[in-house]
Amino acid sequence: MRIKYLNLKNFRNYENETVSFSDGLNVIFGRNAQGKTNCAEAVFYLCTGTSPRCRRDKQLIRHGCEFAEITAKAEGVYGDLEISARIFENSREVRINGNKITKNADILGNIYSVFFSPHELRLIQDGPDERRRFLNVSISQLSKPYYVALMRYNKILEQRNNLLKNRDLGMVYETLPVWDEQLCKYAAVIAFKRAEFAALLSPIAAEIHASLTDGGEELKISPEKKYKGDEKELAERLFNELSANYERDIRLGFTASGPHRDDLDIEINGTDAKTYASQGQTRTAALSIKLAEVEIFKRLSGEYPVLILDDVMSELDLPRRKKLVTRTDGLQTILTCTHAERVLYGKEVNKIKIEGGKVKP
């Protein structure tokens, strides 16, 4: 999978610019606050339908404009593809090869992408929300059934939580089993897919991490141990767990069991990375996980994703920079930095200079 070009209209600080990409390493460089990350963000948005930097699409629209529009032409194993998104303050219109897309799920899986920036350190340092978000974004690109199950699960979960706050306890006890049957059906899909993904992720990330640290550190990733078995077994187990804890959930006013409470255990040399890892260890572990994600996409989809590395070179020492660049062989990489020379190391690269939201020769 590779992107041939990207056109940006009224997107962030871009008025109307086109960026051409090569098959291998593309280095977007320039001074800070010129629009390098905005360009990388636009690529990821077209791949996933979501921004890695903001929750609301209206923040992507250039100041003073009514809408933003981004378009990319890509080439994959199934031929050429053009995808565009016109973003308004409260809505958006997505087209693939000219055909309007009405479901968010249909955006996913057209162009695969993995995004890494210094902010991804939250994957290690922050709470379970960040690790669940990582799993959701990655698995959703590979599996539309997972994305659909996740959307339906969240909707039913919200309705269940509203029910738990109702003071008519007779009605609550009578209605909960009805919601729980549907909730557990989708929860089982989510838990099974996450366990499947984690089983792939752990050994690949461990191998990459060992390479980046010259064998000096061991990375171990483990999913929640309570979610084992096939989807039917998972659904039954969660249904029984919810049924046994009605009083607790009513007292709390929310659902305290289920995939929305999942986490990944991440250890470095046998200790909890979130609590004990240094900044350097955290950085290397997060990068290893992201590079492992790239390999999983190749294994499950048959082609490499577009790898987006936003301002990561400044966070790495020279040996790890060189190892990272070597890891990009064979896949299209979009890398942003302030100085292109920092990442060349004798490689052929497509250098793209950005200045004030404009592509400079």
C-alpha cells in the first residue's frame, strides 16, 4: 500500500497544496509550526476517519473557512484508489472513487496506516483508556465486524448505564437481563479480537524491542487473563459476571465489568513499564509496539500499511535512529522532522520542505 499524492484545501494551515510521495521514505521537514504534522495528520485521517490529535473534526478547518477538504490517491494490491473527505463544522462527506460513503465502517480498510509520534508515549505511561484506544484503532482497520461490534457495544453500554441510575429498582432488575444479552454478544467479539491481536503483538514487539536495545531489555505484553475462550464462552462468562454484580453496578451507577474496562499489561525486564520505566525505556517500548503493529498489518492484510512517524527522530539517540530507518525498508514511510539530514544515512529519500503551510521546492 502506498499513497501517490495528497491534496489539502483549507486544512489546518494549508490553503491549497499538493504533496507527492514516493514508494519508500518520505521526509517532510521544516522549522517548527510550519505544518509538517498537519500533513501527516491528514494522511491518517483519510485512512481511519479520525484524527490522532483532536476529537472534533471542526478543529481541522482552516481559520475563517467554511470547510476543509483532503484527497489522496493510493495504490495497493487491488489497484488504484482515490479517497476524499470534505469536512464541515458539524458533518463530513467522504467519497471513495467518487462514491459517497454513508457508514464510518466503510472508510476503514481502504488504506492501512500506523501513526507514531511522541504523544504515543501515553500508550505506556497513561491509564487503560490509551491502550484500549490503540487496540480499537488498529483492530478496526483490520476488521469491520470489530468496529461494528465496538460501536454497538458502546451504544448499549450507555443505555445500560442510564438504566442503572433509575430509582425504580423493580424496573431496573427486570430490564437489565434484556440489555445484558445484547451487550455480551458484542462484548464477546471485542474481547476475542483483542486477545487474538495481543497474541500476535507480544512476540513481534518483543523481537523488535530486543533489536532496538541490542538485547539489553525484554518487553512483555499480556492481555487481560480473564477473557479466554471462544466468543460463545466469553459471552456466557461476561453475562454471568454482570448478573452476579447487579447490586454493585446499581450502587455505582455504571457498569464495572466488560471490555470497556480492559487493559494490557506491559512489562520491561519483568517490571511494570507504566510505573518503573524511564523516559528512554518508555519511548523504545512504544516504538516497538508500533513497529510490531506494522508487521501485524502485513501478516493479516497481505500488504504493509503506510507508516507515519511524526517528530520521532528528536526523541531517539543516533544508534536507534539508524535502526529505525533500517526498519522502514520495504514500506512507504512518511516521516516529519526539522532537519532532513538527521535521517538520511545514505538512503534515497523523497525530501518535502514545508514552510508556512506551503510545499517548497
